[in-house]
Amino acid sequence: MSCPSETYSGLETSNISWTNWSGRITGPVATFSTPNSLPDLVNIVERATMAGRKVHAVGSGWAFENIAYSPDWMVSMVRLKNPLMAVVDSALNAEWAAHQMPGSDDVLFEIEAGASVADVNDALAAVGLGMPTLGGANGQGLAGAISTGTHGGDIATPPIAHFVVAMHVVTVGGREVWLERASQPITDDGALASVLTCPDAEILRDDALFDAMLIGFGRFGIIYSYVLRVKRAYRLGEWTVQLPRTLVTTLLRQGVTNGTFLMPLLGVLPDPPPTVMASDVKNPRGLEVVFDTQHLDSCWVKRRWLTTEPPPDFSTSPPTLPSDLNIANSPNQLCQMGAAGVYAAGLAALDALLLIPWWNLVPIVVITEQGALSVAYSQNPQMTAGEMLARVLKAFWDLQAQAGFGPLIAQQFQQAYQFSTAAGIRGESSVVLSGFREQSLQNCFRADSIEPIFDAHAIGYLNFLDVVVAMAPSVKQAGYISLRWSGTTMATMSMHNYPSANAVAIEVTSLKGLPDNATWMATLESVAISCSGRPHWGQINTLNAATVALLYGPNLNKWTAALTAFTGGSAMFSSAYTMQRGLEPSNATAVPTLFGTPAGGILAALNAAISLLLDDPDEIRKPKPPPRPGPIPPRKPLS
């Protein structure tokens, strides 16, 4: 039997319109519920089961695609965000109870799944703990971040999902399940049963099910809480250098070719200044390489280390605490300017075109574009700074004067790294890794973003990067390319589930509203697939069943088998997102084509086009001679 609340105490609204954080997904929702408690959540799922409704949970709505959307019933988890103490205080087995003792650096912590990553950081900091790794922002809901494979940039550290050791799930009919790995149990049955609030809650220990549900897309049910393996609070130092792109990519390619991984690149990087207080200088904990897509001749190479700072001394009054270096909760400069500031700067920048010797169009053309800007601003005075900036950049492209805004973008990158390239940055791990809560919650600009993940020991990621760099200058886009390395994981459908020890993510962004964004993102996805890259589940991802099967192979079969066994093949938690990608029970019919073309054919065509571009980036722009009779020698394979 289930254990629902006798009287539902949360919020419930009918026939609303819902939009995700990026603004890409909007649609009607028949019933939108916000439970106050676990029994409320069970109440919702039980009622939906009886009514034959489909249900999907949503946290912050940060996923770019429709992974959190359901036109039927949606459940907002935002009120379920509190730490839970009963299990870790009273139900752990002897092995894990010992880890809770002072001095252990592998501590268990349970929290409700509706907490944002920022909420988790705050809750951990309050008891002297920290996440082992984090992404670059903290506004995501914890369940969404885990279920879509969110990762950090710590070279040997796997994604966040890797640090989940137990899940409390509400599934079809309001059934409650406590799930752990059989190979790594953390609780004793009797003690656990006594602290679970529902006497009929099931306790399951199954490695295959656990690994499948980690990256579960909400398809198995609604996660109520997670037990995480966390660390004692730690501090990080960061320092960045700027290097020629060709040097960096050459050294990365040497590392793959020679089997020396990142050592060729790390070996040429200078030591950080003493102010960073870096430990083990030659072996950084984290590495990121960032390119400005409008200035691809150089890149920023950022490293992070644990610091050598002494621990806090609580024997003094007040306690002696480590001091931060260049850590400030300051708003983004674009947000400070606002639309009015960007509008004024845009007019001034267009005026400046008339003073540039190489720009030879008549002034009336500039005046026309300035007038169009004025009309756009007057018609939409509530537009964001990002929307106005996109409109300004479009004016430069219309005038074929994109070189005019290049210095402005370069200046933004310089300001973003002004502290990291000087004395460095030093502070609490959560702030260095993901910033402050307010910075992640800004709404003054949005971006379109895609992030394929590759095996870091295979050449495919560098082939992908070469194509992106060659194509970017001819595309009306503006953003960054970021490479981050991390450990791999056993989560069945994780983008990071590779047989080698390390994966690398290549994130490509562009300010929302720019003319070529849609085609740019679609092209990047196709090129990534041809280079064996797996698009991030939570970013722009238009895969279908054929491509998912191609990229994940037997793991997809393992995942669907686990889903079938756990839900009995129920469609209750199915969504348009999971149906399109074949993330359904084993008896579901897969879509046999890739973007409307037989999968093998389009991949072969993409492979040939990319091979051509890698051989000669200018070749695809040259006029082609008429075909000659006779055999055509095969091109060298991509990898």
C-alpha cells in the first residue's frame, strides 16, 4: 500500500502555461502541483495513477529541451529541499556509520531532491562539508542536475551522479522504493525500515537498476531524496594563462597520440603565483580550456588546485579562518548595464564605424541601423540586456562589419579573467567551482548551448574541435568554446560512461537571439555525433532513438530492461522527450532514422565532409570541378 497524505496540503493549479529557464520550451499544463511533503508527493502520484495521467517532475527547469515538460501533470519539487537526518544518523550499517565520525573525508548526507545545487552547497557548508565536484553554475535542481549527467571540470573526478549512494523514489501507484547498490549497501534493513515513514516502503539493492536510475530522465518515477557521498569542506585556488590555440591543440593531440593524456600541455604551463597557495602544482585537480568564438587565435587555460592553507583555528576568538582571494559576489557587467546601457553603447559603437578606415559604406546605412535599434527598443522597453546585445550584434552583421564588435567581446573575456590571470583566485570550493547563488540566477541574458562529451583518450574530440574552430568565423554567433576534463562513471546512460578513465566535454555557446544559432547548434550536434560525441542530455539535444542506440549501444538495452522491470512497462512517467529518444520500456518501437535519413548514410556523409575539412579547411569553399569517370580513392577515415 502507498502512504499518501490524507489531505493534500500543497499548491495545485489547473490549465497553466509553463516555460523553461532558457525560454526554448513553452506549453500548457493541465495540472501543476507543488507538494509540501513526501506524503503530498505520494498523494499526487497515487491520484495521477488512478486517473490515468502522465506525470513529470520539474525543479528549476534549466534543461534546454522538453525533458521536464508534460502537458498533463507536472510536479514542482521546489518546496522539497531540506536536509534529512534520520537515515544517516540512525540507519547506516557499521562500515558507513564509521565514515560519519570526525576525521573521515567520505561522509554521507541526505537531502530532498527538490533542492537546488545552491541549496545543497549552503546545507553542506553549514555543517562543514562540500560537494566533491560541481558544474559551473548552481541554479539547477539537484534531481535535474543528477538525472541529466551534470559534471564538473575536475580531471579525475566523475560527474555528480557518481556520488549518489541511495535514492528514495515514488513511482507508479504511489509506491515508495528505497534503492541502493547491492555491491555497496549503506544501511541495515531493520534500522532503515524503522526510520522510513511509510511501513510499506520497499528496500531494493540492485546494481543494474541503480546505475540505470542515476541518469533516469524522470522516467522511473519521481526522486524524493538522494544520499550523497560528500567531503569535508575544502578550498581551491585557481589561475589562468593565455596561450596560442595552435600550441594548445597540438599538445592535446600529442597526448592522445602518445598515450600521455594531458601531460604535454600541463608540462609547458607556468607555475601559478604563490598567492594561489596551490598544492601539487604540476598535477592540478581541475583543467579548463576556453576559446572566444570571435577570437580563435588564442585560448584561456585555467587550472585549479587544492590549497595549502592551514585549517580554521576555532581555539581563537573569533576563530581564525582562511582568507579569500579575489572572491566577490558581483553581478555580471552586462546585467549592470541593462538594456538601456547596451542600447547606448550600441549606438556609440555604430557611430565609431564611420571612423574606421577600412569601413567604406555611406553614413546613411549606419543611421538606418541605429534607427532600427531605436524602434526595437521603443517597441519592447522591457527587453533584457542580452536581447538588446543580440540586436546590436545583428546590426553589425547587417552592415558586414562584424570586425567592429570583435574588440568589445575580447574586452569582456579580458574582464572575466582579470583576477584569475593576475594574482589568482582562492576560496571555498563551492564558490570557486560554481559561483554565488545570485550569479547563477541572473535573468538579464540567456544563451543557446550544446555540450557533447567524448572519450578523452580518443582523437574524436580534437577532430570535433578543429571543425568547430574552422566553421565558427563564418557563422553569425558569439559565445565561447569550453573544454573540461573529468573522470568517467558507471551510470548506464551517462554521457561520461566510457571504458577509459577520463572524458572531455566541449561546450559551445552563443548568445540567445543571434541569427545563425539554430543552424549552428544543429550542425554542431551532427558533427559531434560523427566524431563519437554524446550530446549532454540537459543541453540542446535533438537526438532520436536511432542516434541514442548508436551512441550508447548495449547500455541502452540495459537501461530499458531496468526501466521495464521497475515500472512494469507503465507509460505514466513517459514524455515526448523520452519517446523521441527511445528511452522507453523494452517493448517500445525505436525510430529507425536519424534526422529523416538512414543513420549509416548520414554518418558516412558527415565523416567524409569532416575529413575533407580537416585536410583543407578552405576546400569546401572552393568551386568544385565536374566529376571525372573512374574509381575515386577512399579518403582517410576520421579516426
